[in-house]
Amino acid sequence: MKTYDAIVVGAGHNGLTNAAFLAKAGLDVLCVEKNEYIGGATVSRNLYKDWIYSNASYVCSLLRPEIFRALELSRHGLQITPYGGGTVFMQKGGYLGSYPDHDVHHREYSRFSKNDADAYERFSADTMRQCRFVRDFLLRTPADPTSFKPKDLKRLAHLGSKFFEMGEDRMYDTIRFWTMSVAEYLDEYFETDVIKAALSGSGIIGTALGIHSPGTAYVLLHHYMGEVDGNMGAWGFARGGMGAVAEAIAGAFQAYGGELRRDAGVEQILVKRGKVKGVALTNGEEIDARIVVSGMDVKRTFLKCMDKKDLPADFYHRVENFKIRGSSGKLNIALDGMPSFPALPKGSPLLDGDMHFIDSMERMERAYDDWKEGTWSKDPYVDMVIPTVSDPTMAPPGKHFMSCFVQYCPAKINGREWKPEEREAFGQTVIDQIAEYSPDFKDLILHVEVRTPKEIEDEAGLTEGNIFHGELTMDQLMFNRPVPGYAQYRAPVAGLYMCGSSTHPGGGVIAAPGANAAREILFDLSRSNTVPETFGDD
Amino acid sequence: MTIQEVQLDRKKSPFYSRQAKLDRLNQWHEWKGYSSADAFYNAELEYFAIRNSTAVFDLTPMTKYRITGPDSLDYIDRLVTRDMRKIKPGRVAYAVWCDDQGQVIDDGTIFHLMEGEYRLCSQERHMEWLTAAAIGLDVNIKEETADIAALAVQGPTSYSVLKNLGLDGVENLKLFGLMDFDFEGTNLMVSRTGYTGDLGYELWIDPSKAEALWDALFEAGTNYGIMAIGTTALEQSRIEAGYLAAYEDFLPALATVRTGRSRSPFEIGLGWLVDFKKPNFNGRRALAREKRSGSTWRLVKLDIEGNKPASHSYIYTKKYGRFRQVGFVTSAAWSPICKHNIAIGTVRTPNGKVGDTLWVEIYYQREMHWTRLMAKAEVVGKPFWDPERRRVTPPGVY
């Protein structure tokens, strides 16, 4: 029977990226995917007539351009187009816009506060400074601070030099930044509630934390450090939905000679005499490989797809305690036409951006209170986009696809499973909130897919539907991600590696975990490296 | 609740209708949200209007604040590094203000309009900082950029134009002085200030009278070679005058991302604006420390051999036949009036003392091909262009 050089488990964007770089290096690679479609949470699905849904992740910014270039993703059909601006609708009428044009943005903030309009410059500069610090580490394997290997000392020295480069005052700021809440961070700049509410959303998306929870300032950064063609912080749509990202990477993988199998879920990762042997599929088939790379999150990998006997106890318990909490849900909606938003002026460019319906910090925090009490937010934070405004490929002419990311939404209701009527009620909560600002919205709805963490876990395999494969808190970042001592993509079984977003630098369709893991694997195999270096960011 | 929608289009100055009529090039750029012309006819002709006759530049988009209240003097004095107690009503002061680290936030002019009332003009917008810097003081700070239409009227015949406009008494207006006049029943403030280093004035009026003022001014200037100018000509003249531009010759500290990219007043040649006799002002401690231990950077004015402008050039020292890079040019121009190849740059101390010889690496393109040359540059102390007529009161008739 054939023995592959490597089997990559899961055809999400990280699994595929990892597989593509291994195949590019000349390895004989098989990528197995449990679903009949690929992409994991980076997926386009046709669930209603001619509509294409980005039914999990929905916008793209963080995908590393180094990877985009190295895998020739444009040749494989990927196009990311930036979108313009964003809106927060206000309960008492009116709205706050966010515009890509620098001075229009300033004028818009000035409507609320001249202080805040000017403070935005300082906020941008300070946030950019932190982004530049972090960005440099995205395409690098985290240093092991306890190791004295030359490689790790070099990595540590790099971390240290980047840190000291910032200068004394900025070093204080950085330490504070990494540990403070997004609310505290914004309070240092802004006075207007709706402006803070608008900016705070990035601090909690995908996170089971509230705007006042320590660590959420970093989450904001995580959403800001991306770019579309060098425009830092910009977000864009993948033409054809987010599945286009996975399709393009899969195209690259196959062009390098990789083999992709759909409908091939892994039951167990097989270990023989302390060394990985291959995988057993759910249909009973066993496939041998010298190396197995898991694109699944660490809980799914080690708690569900391995025999406990094969794992060290301490590692196992740490994985058990890894924070990967369900905090968000999703509504995907097919629309018969473009809903109107009477608060916005006719032809406003904001219709081409993201929309939000929470206009105060208090409402942001209250949304989190509901989650803590074991239920979905009754007044949720919704990050809504209509990609079909600029993408003609996702819905028939004149029709639209709407993606609503919803926070907060627990994995379980008061500790028990969701009931179907509760799922319906959750969806209705979101629809009602949007309808408050769009009178014709409800009439335009043709089809709704409601996804609680359970559906996301069942389909994409994300434990508790956590979009980042684990919380992006300081205790689970850099050399502590996923667990201390195992941040360099190697699992505690010889030949087994991790390449999902549970590893550094985390989730968000960055594709860096997959790439970084490939670099380590190729190093272990003494193969020449195919993974690009990070672009200089000076 | 009625909502004032944000204006998505670029803003137009109250002089726009008049400027549009003169405009032949259709070359505009954005200046703090406003449309501002690069040039109207020909940048070179416009430049010579500054040095030879009268040039009119629309500076309405410049950020303007009104500072009032019982503590306004204390406030301004603590805000900026120079001693504002010396600036009496009716006088204008060039000033610079710093953050607590002694790094320049911006430079600008402060008009002492009347007892306890000031106007601060700056390149950047600073409401947040100005508000934050008001702690403990009873002042009112109001942005009034759009509430005032402003024109720079600069050049040797500018005095004659204003005189011809009927501004009696303007002959007594001294450099950095300001006076109020009546223009068709509206207050017209005139200050003897500018960004060209030449004889010149700035006119400040209610926007409702902007077009009337423009018309009257151009009428009065017909025989004095009056000409509307854009930013290109102004930029050339301000480099000749040795004036600094934010985002070119220094970066506003609060918007600086990278460490070491901001500058102290000492590092941009504005040490003369720092008055340590004042017991307290923003950045004093840090600046006092820098004064003792020395600065990292020094601003240099360079007189460069040859005639190829040294834009974006590296600056070198040459020792024992070897070049060592010590800084770079931040602004450069060929000076038509002086026939000198001039530049402003930033170099690491101790380089760049007046009289030092430095070298600049110039790249220039002729018919697609690029040429690189190393040109000798002398560090000069004085502005390249500083004519006597700039200060003489009453001004001469040219």
C-alpha cells in the first residue's frame, strides 16, 4: 500500500496552504477533507437556487500577501477587492459612517466631535505602531523562550530588538496595549459613545470576551493588521465568496502535484510505537504517511481524533483547558433585492460597506452579558455585509446575498444543547434588529441559513464554532499558542504537526499557521524551504 | 432629529468661483478636504508674481482656531515653547508646540487679535491636543477654519495693491503686525505675515465677503501685476525663505508611527523659539534634557553646486575620500531668483554646522535615462531669500 510523504487533515485554508507548500517542495502530499466541498470555514456554498453564500468567514484582509504571491493565487483565480467604509445605525435616528477617504472620514467624525476627528489620527498612528510590531511575527515561527538552540535565540533576539526599537515610551504603551480592554484603549482617544462603539467591534469579533475584558485591545489589533494591496487595515471581498480563497489555494496545491480527497473525514490519527503512522478515515480506510499535519483545531485534533494513550498527560490536559469558546453565530440570507436603509442618503457609498446596529458601549457590553448568562444576545452586535453590491458572481442580477456575523451566541444554551425553536428565535433576533433600520428588509428575504456554534462545529469542524480556533488572549498567543512548549507546530508525537489557527498567529484567514508549519516540517525533513519570508515592513 | 449629512465631495473655498474663472490648467489637489490649485496658468509665471509683482494665494483651508477666555494668555504660553507674554495685542508670533517628550506637534502662527483673544493657525488639525492642553485653565477653543476666508497677498507690489484698495494706514503695518480695516461694512483684518519670505500680507474676512474682496483686490491690482497662484509656486518660494512644511521637513509627533521620526524644535532649527526662562511649558523637561545632552538631528539649509534639484537625496560627509551617509534632503528647489540650487535637509549631529561642506547624491532624468551625481553642498545659516523690503516700514513702492 502506498505511503504518502504527508497527509494534511482538513482542506481549510490553512490545511491547503500547508499542503501546497509541502507539495511545492516536492513531497507526495494527500489532503483529506471530511466534507464533499473544501474550504472549511473559508467556503462558498450554494444553498439556495443561484445564490452563493460565504457562509462562514465573509471578508478578507489578513491573508498574507507573501503567501498570495508564493502560491500564485491570482493565477489560480483569487481576486480580493477592497470595500468602502462602514456604518453604525443609531437607535435614535442617524448614523455614523466610516469612509475610506481620509478627509471625508474626518468630516464625518467632526459631525460628532472635532476632538474625536483629530484624535482618530493619533489613534491610527498608535494602532499602526502596534500593528507593525505584530505583523513582523505573523510569518515567523514563535521563539521558544526556554530553548537555547541558536534558532530560538535568534528568534528571541529578533523579538527583543523589535521591542526595543520602539523606544522607552512606546515599550510601556505596548505592554499596556497587550493587556488592556478595547474600551479602555478607546477611552484614551475618544469621547463620543457611537464612535467608540463603532471601533470597539473589532475588539470582540470572534472572542468570548466583552469590550471591557482585558485582552480585547489586542483582538482589535488582530483585525487591523491586515491589508488589501498595502492599504493597512483595509478589508475586502473575495470575488465569488470566501470559497474562492480555498479554491485558489487548492488549485496551487494540485498544480504542485498534490492530491485532494473530499468526503474523507478522519476518524483517528494513527500512531505506532510513538511515531505517527497515518490516518484512519470514518469509512474505515487506513492511509499511511510519514507525516500527518492537522489543520483542525487542537481540541478536535487531540481530544477527538487521537487515542489518549498516544499523548503525554500534561499536554492532553493543557489542550483540554485551551480556551476555545463559542461566541458567535451567523445568518446567511438570500435577498430578492437590495434592502433600503432610509437613514442613509440615496446613493451613499456606505451601502458598499459593513453595517452595524449597536451605537453605544453600554449596548456592546450588554450583548456580552447575555452570553455570560448562557444565552444569545437579545440586542446583538451584528457585522453585516452585502458582498453582492460589488460582486456580480454571487447572486442573480438585482438579487443580493447578505452575510450577518452575530455576536454573542453561545455554544450551548444554559449548558444544554440548542433547541430548534431557539435557533429560530436567535435568527429572528438578528432579522428584527436589521429590520428596525430597513423597513423592506423582511419582505425581501428569500432564504435564511441560521448557524449557531453547533452548526459551525458540525460543518466546518471548529470546536464550539470558535472562528479563531481558540481565543486570542495573551495566555494563548505567540509562544503560548496553542499550549506552552508546543508553539512551533510540532505535536508531542513524532511526525505529527499542527497547522490550524490554534497555532501562531491565530485565525482570521491569514494562512500564516499553515505556511509556518510547512516551513518547520521542511526543516525537519532537511528539505529546501518553499515558504516565503515576511515582506520587510519598515 | 435632523442630520447634517457629511459632504462627500471635496470642499470648495469661498474664493472658488473666482479661482475657477481664472483656471486654465485644471490641476487641483486636496488640502484638508478643500480643493486647492497646484497652479492656474503656469507655475513659473506664478512664482515670478511672488518675487516680482503680487501673488494671491487662497489659504482658507489652513487650520484656524480662536482661543478666548480669561486664561488665554496663560494657555498659549504653556502650549508653545516661546514667551508669548512678549507678544502684545496686534502682533503675530511664529511658534512651535511640543508633546511631553519635547517632540514637535506642529508649527504655526499665533495672532494676538485683542487682549485675551488669539487666533492660532497651523498646518494640521489639533483640536484634541489643544483641548487636552487646556487642563486647569479657563479658555475656550473653537475651530474657525471655515468661518474665515483668507488670502495671502505677497510680493513687492503687494503694499501698493492694498494701498490702492483703499486700506489707509496699511503703510504703518509692521512685519508681524496686524490691523483691522473696514471693507464694505465688514471687518477686514490684515496681517503682515506670509509664507514667501517677501513683502506681503494676509487678509482675513468673513466668507460672505470673500468674492467681493477678491474682485476688489484684483481690480486694485490690475496695474501691479496681480496674479492668482497655486501651491507649486508657493512651495518654491517658501523653500527660498527657509520656512518649514509639516510632513516634509518634520513630522507632527502625534501622527508619527516609527520611533525616531519625530523632531524636537532644536532638531528643526527652531531652538530660538524655545524659552527656558518660562518656568513651565509643554515639553520643557524633555527639551531641557536635550539642551544638556545634545540633539540627534540637525536641520540644514544647503547651497548645492550645479543646477539639478536635490529632491529626495541622501546627504553625505566625505572624509579621506569616503562618503558616509548622514541624512537626507527633505525639500529642494532651484531658486530662480537667487540662481542657486537650494535644499532643506535633516542630518545627524554633529554634522551640518554652518559652513560645513556636505555632499548630496542627486539623481536626475533626461530623456528616459537617469544620471547620478555627487554634488557639493555648503551648509548656510541665513535663508536663501530674505530681502530688505520684507521688513521696511512703510514699505517701498515697487
